[in-house]
Amino acid sequence: MIRINLLGQTRPKAAKKSVPLEATVQVIFLIAAIGLAAVVLGITYFQQKRQLDETNARISALRQEKASLEQIKSEVEQFEREKAILQQRIDVIETLQRNRTGGQELLQMVANTVVRVDSLWLTTLERKQDALNMEGEAGSINAVANFITQLKRSGYFDKVEITEAKEDDLVKTTQTFNFKMTAAINAAAAPSMNTPPAKAQPTGASQAPPAATDKGRS
């Protein structure tokens, strides 16, 4: 249907509704807040992700270091076991060396001491670690006492002690005394294993018993 304006007047335009300024500002602030929150969340995400990556890398490095340290610890423990075994072997060797140190020189020293004492000879000589057990015969108690004095003067022996001395009938025609004594070896004064051996001297054990005398038996 066609409408005709018979009045000849301009038809008024419909008025536009205006949007309140306050609502516009609120929308702008909302958009800005959402954008700012997105930026903050993005920055926080990337920071946290970077820290997480660094933490994971640190954990991986520490795990590798731990594995390396465990390997080193295992090697150290193995070295300690080998060291203990070697130390035991060294201790055994040193013990054997101490037991045999100056063996020839020891016999030489005892022999030289015996020959300086009249009417005395040894029948048994036994070494136990750092001590000597000796047994022998003497023509008198004074000879035994003189032998002890000579052992102490040699500087080779400490704590020379007589354990037994008694008269016996080894030689029917003369008075003899059987004696037993111990002497501790002075390790500090003992000759070194590297000391050249001295010429052999007759030992007291090879001496003949004292000649018969007219002493009466007591």
C-alpha cells in the first residue's frame, strides 16, 4: 500500500537512543581488566614453566651427580678393602721380619756372651717373638750371675730373669748347676738385618763341661 503525504511536511526521523557513559566506561574497564589478567597470567605461566624446566634440569643433573658419586663411593670402598688386605699382608711380613730380624746376629751375641763366662754352657736356646728362653749348665752360681751381667751389659737384652737354678748330677765328679732364664730382646739395640754377619765364633753350647775339680758337693 502506498502512502501519500498530503500535508507536504517532512516526516520526522525517529530519535536514536543514547548509551549511558557509565556503562561504556564499565565495559572498557572490564575489557582492560580481562586483558591485563591475561597478560599477568601469561607472564606467570611462562615464569613458572621456566622455573619448572630449570628445576627438572637441576634434578636431572643431581641424579647424574648422585650416580657418579655412588660409583666413586663403590670404587673407594673397593680400594679400602684392597688396602685392608694389603695392610694385613704387610703386618704379617713385618711380624715375620721382626721374628727373624737379627737371627744370626742374635746367636752371635749370645755366643760371644757365653764365651766370656767361665764354666758355663747352654743346652737349649729358644726364641719366642721378642724373648729368649735359655737353659744351660754352670760350674757355680757365680757363673750364672756373671752370665746375666754380661747379657745386660751387651745392650741387646732387657729384663734378664732367672726362672730356675738348681744343683744337678750332670757331671759326677764335679759340682754343676742347671739353670733356666728368660731375656727380652731390646729391639732398638738389635742389629739390623742389613748388617753384614760377623765371623762365626764358637758357641757356649759347643764348650766342653768344666773340668773336674776337687770341690766337695754341698
